[in-house]
Amino acid sequence: MSDFYINLFLDAEKLEKIEAAGLADQAQEIDGKKAVQVGMTKKDKKKLIKGFESLTFDEGNACVLPEKANNTLMDIILEMKSLDVMKFAIIKLYNPLAGRDVFGRGSGGR
């Protein structure tokens, strides 16, 4: 069991793709909608909060990513045919240099 989760809510098209990937048994009802939950570690959570400052977690330690990141994660799940994808997905979702100057720290502005 993971400590934290990303909820991916599924419309009819996404649910069909999840079923085609053999993950239909992973779909569940969350807040009256079909969804899958991707587990993540505390370290993954910290990286996502740094990458997405507006990210909030509910009482069940779950969050919903912004649309672009949500679509990226869905693509990874469908490609790998698994919900255990965070080790790979965090590389695609978290950019530690986002918003930093080209020169970065320690360059002396050269």
C-alpha cells in the first residue's frame, strides 16, 4: 500500500482505454466518478508539490494533477499497462529546473 495517491478520473473514452490495457479491475468509484489511483511515496509527493505549487491533497492523501500532467500520466499507464509507474512517471512529471534562470545557481551570472 502506498501512503499517497494520484486520482485519475476516467471519462468513457479513458475507461475504455484502461479496460483495453487490462486494468479494469483497478478502476473504482471516487466521489461518484470512475477513477484509478496511482500510488506514490512521500518523496514523490514532495517533488510533485515542488513542480505543481497549486497541488492539494484530500483527507485520503490523494490529489488530482493538472490536465497536461494527468494526460502524461495516463499515457504512461497505458503504455506500461500498470498502475505501478511512479518511478518512471516522476521523471516525466517533475522538472526540477522549471522556472529557473538559464544560468542557475552557482554560475555567478556568467
